[in-house]
Amino acid sequence: MIIYIDANTLALTTAGQVPLTDMALVRGDKMPLRIVLTDGPGNPSNSDEVPVLAVKKSLGDDSLVLAATGLEHVEDALGAAYVGSLSVNTVQLAEVMGDQSRIDLIGEVVLVAPDGAQRTSRLIRVTVRADLLPGDYAPPDEVLADWSELVADALAAQLPDALKEAGVELAAATGQSSLSSGDAADTWTIVGGYAFTWGDEILAGHLPDSCRLKSISTVYFFDDPALNQYCLRVWRLTDGAYSLIGTSAYVSNLSSGQTATWVFTPGVTLQRGDKIIIQVCEGTEMTPYALGMHAVLTPSVPGRGLVTEVATPPAVNGTMAPLMTVVVDYDDGITLGGVELATARQLDSLGRDVRQSSATAEAAARTAGQSAATASTAADNAATSATNAANSATAAANALAAIPQVDESGNMALPGNITAVGGTFDGTVNANGGVNIPLAVGAPTNESGVNRLYASGLAAVTEAFASQSFLSNFSLYGGSVAVDQTVPGQVWKLSKTSADPGTVQVNLMNPFLGTSNYSGWHGFVQPVALGNAGSTAARKLTFALGKSGNVVKKTAAEMDMFTLSPAPGSASSLARFVDVTFYMVNDASMNPAGYPVRVRELVYDSAQAKWLCYETLSVIPSFNTNPSCNMFLSYQQDRPGRGVRAGLWIGSNAADSRRLLCIADMHGVVDTFSWTGVGALYWDSDGTNSHSYLGAMRQMTAPGYNQPNGAYDAFRALETRLIQSTTVTEFTPYE
């Protein structure tokens, strides 16, 4: 809960400058509290007064029922504030409530000056509900098979209009956050592990109640180079003992002062309040390893920083908080007046909102939480989010209160042409995450049948927007290359006939993306088999993305020379030049040993007024046989735009369970009136009697401009990251 108090007018507001007049609490909760002193909206106050939250039975009664005192003054990424917690479970509260199901109290924020003088804010009506029902209570089975369906529809039908009328807006909360532990101290210490609570003040930045940890970046110092391979492990306190929940990809050959980035694929799921330990390990034996970790000198307290003082810790070293940056993905959700209301995984959060409006509805929400493991594990954490949302606007609480109760027979009637009687509905219920595909008459309606229909239907829609770009014609450069049109327009064999440099340019038939209408290009899937078994000659594929402008072509040249690059004086931020080089020799010196893949991307940086080369090195592990077993090369981006997420993948059909291999993170491109997708591919090889097969390309678009690309998220969800390093250097265009 965040409370803003104007030091001049003593007015109270919540996030979004919503007046704070009412507060709804549930007995037994413990809420994090943050009080910010202001001199008007957006202006921090310089007052030396200290705030206290006091809740009493009536206006003239000086006996406190609830109170938050001794708040700690902090200055973090959110600004200066006083932080602490409010426990809704005091002896005084129990005496006042007795056996009542709810009670209305009076709250106020008191500003206490250094000389003891006090000023009191405007009053707040504080409603406290009792936790009425026993833990083993279960409503009739026919109440509703899936509580989440009802809650989702009820919120969708009732909340938006009511909130907008009250001046409160609902907004989507989705994407990725970067959290930082702050500036480093001037000294460093030997540390191999660090313990803290996920979500406490050590990490600054947006932190939702649930997220997936994607990477941690830390800085290390030591005297001798660290030549072995290292990983970062994450432990979580579960049932009184720490258990391993995630291990990063290995980092090798660390240099002193280097930023080490530990990548977790597909990500480690964390909930606010999880007690975790991060631990550096060496080698495949996972030996705990102490490195000189540049540290943030935060106070060490039991349970945070001091690994030896947590319950049953793993064998790690360390006493200080590392300087670190953490990247997390979080689920699609909703914010209410700037406060996170719910995510797709937090059904219990929605249930808690309903619980504060109806004691009977609370029973059904609670039972749904007990029946779904993913909901029940986050129930306590979600309570804070839901309570904050209720405090953001009285109108929201009133709208939620309008949700009808479940009667004794297990029936519930909802306004808006939705009635649940004995588990049936007389209106359309959209209970599939916002994607409602009507079924034809007679279509199977059992769960497996519906799922199959949805899956096949969505696949058909996706396929409809994957435009085929057939192999059209070709040009040969250097006299040492040839093309065999194995299947005309569909599959061609590109061959190297001598050791001299040579290039094959394969032109693609216009992919019909819709010239001159900003069609929303998303990427492509290019079938490719890189080469004949046993050949060790490197292969390079080159292509251009976006509106390239003036281009320099260097064909039949050395492999390290860019086949396509911008002409001198070109300053187009709409162009990307990409080449991918597959090295067909197993490099045993790399860690892990395998076949290197180099991706180079030329991007114009408008701020620096220069071209930059982003070079990414990936390694295909040796037990994948070799890269000749590849099935396709695919580029995908989240949506059209320069600032969007993008990536490059290869598909593998080797003797390995990993099929979708990420080899580079890329920069998105903007669709233009005159660009219709990839128009040509260039193939180079450095050997003799080597060949590759290319198939007809599929280019991805969306119906309408700036639509999201579902394929990008699917690729990210299924990928195995092979990326070892990425470097950025300045590129000088060729003459």
C-alpha cells in the first residue's frame, strides 16, 4: 500500500492522485506500507516530520486499534519515503471486533515533528472484515467448475464502465523489467553467495507479485583470470529447507572487472516474498566458488546477506549484497490506477477482490484456490496486490461489491445476460483467456475436442498470414559456384565447384505482402540444409531487412567481408544487414565444445550518427552431430518497430531433444510503404565440393499494422539459447 500525504493540506491520496477516503482490510493480513510526503502532486516534501498511521475505534478515542509506527526512511528508485508494514492482527483489534464479521474504524496519518508537535491528516474510514469461514469449508460442487471463468467475466462486464465513471483507468501490465541493486561501493569483498527475500528493497524497479527470472548480471574482481566455466544457481526456501530451483548457462574465461551475465532458460518462476539464495558454482561438479564480487554496502541482517544465518543453507560463502542487475519477464495482467490488480496466473488475486466484497463469495474463491495448485501457492502474496487495488479507488470496491453472492443452493445470478444456475449459463461466456472462437453447430464441446479445434483453428489463421516467397531466379558470382534447381521454385541445391571465392544470389518471388499499405512484416522461416555430411567448409547466408537504401555488394569475396553493407554516407535507421556464418569444424577449445555460429548485424545508430556491428557468437554443442542437420533459419520480431524485441533461431533435427536453438538477439525493423519483405538471399562457402539446400521462404505478416506476432512468443517459449557472447563495434562502410 502506498499513501501520499500533502504536507501543506494534509490531504491523502493513493497512486494516480485518487483521494484516499476508505480502506478495506482483512483480519490476519500483514500489508507492506509506504508513506510519501509531498508538497503537491509529484513534488517531494522537505519536511522533517515523521509519519505514523493510526487507526482507532472512534474520533474521540485515543486508544489505538491498529498502528504503523517506527517507519524507516529510505531513498530508492521510487524516491524518498517511509516504509514499514501494517499488521491487521493485533490484540486490540480482537478485543474491539469480538465475534463481529466486520467493523468500521477511523484512521489517520499523523505527522510528528522533531519537537514532538503533531499534525493530523484528513480521516479515513477503515473497514476490517473477519476471516469468517473455517479452513475446511467447501461449497457444493455444483457452484461452479472453474471459478476463474466467473470472475473473469464478472470483472470484464462490470469493472470498466464503473471505474471510468469514477475517473480510474484500467491499463495492461505486461512485458519485461530490469531491477537494479544500485551503485557499487569503492571496495569489493570475497563472496560466492547472497541471501535475500525476493521483492525487498535490495532490488529497485517494477516488481510484480509473480515473474520469471531471465538473467542476472554481476561484476567480479580477482587477481588471476578465471579460466574454468561457472554457473549461477538459485535456491528457494521450501518447507524449512533450501531447494534448487534454477541453474544458469555457463560463463567461461572471466576477466577481472567483467560483467558476467547469467542466463536462465526458460526462466525461474518467483513469487514476491520467496526467500532465495544466489550461489556461484565452478565446473560441472557445481563446486561453490568465491569470487571478488563488487558489493553494495547494505546492512547485513539475519536472513538477508548473511548466508550462514538463514535456515539450513546450502554450502555457499558470502556476507554482502552483490552489485547486480536482474531481468525478469512477467505475465500479462491489469493495473488499476497504477497499482497491479491481477495477472493471468493470479486467479487467487481476483478471488481476494471478490472476497472483500462478499463473505459468501469468499468461500468459493478460497475453494478454487485450494483446488488449483498454481493459485493456492500464491494466495498470500496476491492478497497484498488485491488489497492495494481496493484502496486505490472506492469506486472499484463498490463495483466489486455489486457481484452477487452464491446462495445456499449453490446458484449465482450475474447481470449482463449471464446466469449461473447449477453450473449452466444462458449467455456467452468467454473463458479462454480473451480469445473467443465461435464453434460451428455440432462441433465437439468436450475439453479435448474444443482444445483440438482451437489449436487447429489458430494454426490455420497463422498459416494464412505466412506468405510463400518462391525461389525465382539466381545470379552467380566468381565462376566457382553452381545451382541445381532440384524442385523448381521450391528447393535448390547451391554448390561450390572450386576453392576460388564465389557467391550465389537467390532472388525470391515478390511475397505479396501488400505493397504500399504498411502490412506489418514480422519475420520469416527459411528452410535450409547447410551441407553435405563430412564437409568442413564454412557456409554463410546473408540477407537485408527493412528499406536498405544504397547498398554495397561484395560478392565472391573473403568470408569475413560483408556481402551486403550500407554505402558510404548512408544513414538509414530503417535498414538491417545480417549475415550468419556456420563453421562446420568442432572446436574442442570452446566451452561447451561444439560448432561455432557467428551472427553479424549492421544497425545505424542515429544518436551516435554511425553504423554499429552487433556480432553474436553461439555454439551448437558437439552432440548435435554438426550444423548440416539444420532444418530452417528463422527471424521473428515481436511486432513492427525499431525498439521491439527480435531474435534469430535455427531448427535442428539432430540426435538431441533440443529442436529450436536461439543463436542471436536482434533489432526489430519498421515496415514501410515500399518494402515488401526479404527479396534475396546470398550464399557463400569457403571450400570445394560443398553444397547447401535452400527452400521457398515463408514470410510472416499480421492483419493490420502494428499487431503482435504470436510466433515470436512461441519461439521464445520453446527455445534453447546457444548464445555465448555479443560484442558491439563501429562499422566503417566500404568504399
